[in-house]
Amino acid sequence: MKEITPKEVENLLIQGKELNIIDVREVEEVAAGKIPGAVNIPLGLVEFRMSELEKTKEYIMVCRSGGRSGRATQFLEGQGYNVTNMTGGMLEWEGETE
């Protein structure tokens, strides 16, 4: 499983890179703040909403601490998607939130 740190994600955003970030936390958690531009697909819905994702794009999976996003990453990887887990999750995120 590919992994990326919150600092690396923040640096890519600062450089102006277009990132496809999927936040797999529950709606209430995301309401408290998410990475700007992240799309919320709660972990329990990933299987049902994966048709919204494109296999040609790269996605960064995010959750609170890295556990749920790790499970989502493994699942989507098994389905042929190009996904990377953000280790440490939002607990280690120091960048902007919306």
C-alpha cells in the first residue's frame, strides 16, 4: 500500500498540485473541518460510490488517524484504483481546513 504523510500532502497543495483527496470520515467529523477540496465518502459507502471514481486518476485517502483510510486504500487498490493512504490522518494535519 502506498503511503504519504500529511506534510507531503500539504506541500503538494502549496505547490498548486491538483490532488484528488477522498475523506472517508463520517459526515459529522468532516463538518468540523476537512482538507480544502476533499470529497467526503464515508468508509461504509466507499464500495457503493466507487463508480464515482476514475481508475485513471490518483486518489489520496484521508481519515482521522489513518486506519479507516488504510482500509479504504486496500479495498480500492484491490478493485484496480490508484490510491495512496495519508498516514496519521487529520490528527497530524497542520495545513488549512475548510
